[in-house]
Amino acid sequence: MINETVIIATGLGKQVSSPEGRLTILENVNFTVSSGETVALVGPSGAGKTTLLALLAGLDHPTSGNVILCGEDLSELDEDGRALVRGRNVGFVFQSFHLVASLTALENVMLPLELASEPNAGQRGLAALESVGLGPRTGHYPRQLSGGEKQRVAIARAFVTRPTVLFADEPTGNLDTASGERIGTLLFDLNKEAGTTLVLVTHDKDLAARCDRVIQMEAGHFVE
């Protein structure tokens, strides 16, 4: 998929109700992301970065405009259809890890494969954990892992499905500086190895600087 466009956002807007009336979170956002590109969305809290990420991934509905993700117009799909597109094409890494507390590290990584009825879930999950240096932690539960280890499990889970696009929302935000640097390096190393398209929300200037493109956001707009 070299040089193919994997994300197209056109006239994207998002408004929500508030006690003061309608609140505009995003307004008329237009941009494209090419296959294999790494893009950082940066800006102050409340700029609309996480909302934009959710819209691009089909986790939320825009008030206006549309998103084409991996050739699929998300506005034409119902929730099940969007879930299928995500399952086939998308991986996620979140600031708060989003691991299932009752599952071991290996079971957490296997989960998206099992949900998609993919073969060899155990073997592939183990290989993914080993790729992030957690082979010895397969039987550990999230409560037995450090923050950095939890995020490594989350990264292994994100890459195990071999996604076309990886969305990462503040992946180092809950980590100390040293752990954050290690996670950032791991994320970009795996991303390069897999040839994945990466769209990253971060306040970490060093992490953003590693991307091919940095987009500044303020008050729901891109800032030139």
C-alpha cells in the first residue's frame, strides 16, 4: 500500500450540547494521511485532538463532514460495519492502557485475534509479547505489571492484528520520563518494522518530532 491514501477527512466537524448551548469541538477539518506515514497531532488540552482521533477511527460520529478509512466511507456504515472496518484495519494504544484486568498479559494480546476468529491466536500473541520484551510476563495480570510494562502489553495487542493504521492517544502520558522514552522508541521501531501508518496524539515534543508530519491544533482547527 505504498503511497496510497489510507485516511481522508473532509469538512470534519463535531459539536456537542453543553449547559451554555452548542459547543464546537472541531470545525471544518480537512486532511489526508498516506500509507506508512507517521503524523503527530499536537496542541493544548481542549484543542480537539482526541475527538479528531475518535472520528478518524470511527469511534464517534462527526456532526458534519466524513471520513474515508482504508477505502471505507464511515458515514455510510452502521456501528457493526464500522467495527468490522476497525477490526480489519486498525490498532489502538491509549494513555490509560485499557487492559482487561481479569486477563493475563498473553490473554490481553490474544483478545483482538480471538474476537476476529483469527487462527493461531496463542502463538501470535506470544510472538507479539516477545517483540516488546515481555516474553517472561505472559502469565502476569495487569495489576502485577508496571506502567511501562502495561503499555508494552497494549502495544503488543495493537500490533498483533497487523493493522494498516495505528491510532495512539497520549501513549506516554501516564509514564515517567524514562519509561516514556523507552515506549516511544519501541512504538516507532515496531511501526517502522511493520510499515504501519501511525496517527499520534501527544504533548511530548520529542515524540512528535519523530513523526514525518506534525499538525498543530487549536480550538478545533489546524494551525498553519
